[in-house]
Amino acid sequence: MFARKVSMHLKVDGAAEFKKKIESEVIPILRKQAGFLDEITLLYNRATFPEVTKILASVIDGAARVQTYEVLNSTILKTVAAVAA
């Protein structure tokens, strides 16, 4: 499993608009992603990430920084399974 961390600097007074764009435009795009396997990561880097940065361009200052990590162990799957049971 992989995790991705994206960090960016918001423009002054851009937090409210950033939140609105994340909730209404970015999260729906990310929910369509199948996951973070190698092929999906390539698709994200080539198509999804540029689309997301275009959406957020008016509220961020400079370029976003992306870091990808391999997750060795996670408790989130155990939590989801427990809630579903």
C-alpha cells in the first residue's frame, strides 16, 4: 500500500476557498481513483495531479510538493473492518 502527502502554501486569506474547492472538486476526483498501485500512481502523476493543481491554482502560492511513501503497516484497514462488522 502507498500513501501520498501533498503540501502547499495557501495564499493569504485563501483557506475558505481552498476548503470549498477541496470538498466540492478535488475529493470527488480522488474518490474515482482505484488506489495507489504503481500503474495508478503513474496515472495520478500524469493526469489527476495536474488537474487538481489547476483547480487549486487560484488559492495556492507556488507549486505543490508531493511525497509518496510505501506503507508497511496500517491500522485503518482494521478500523474499517471493525466498523463494517
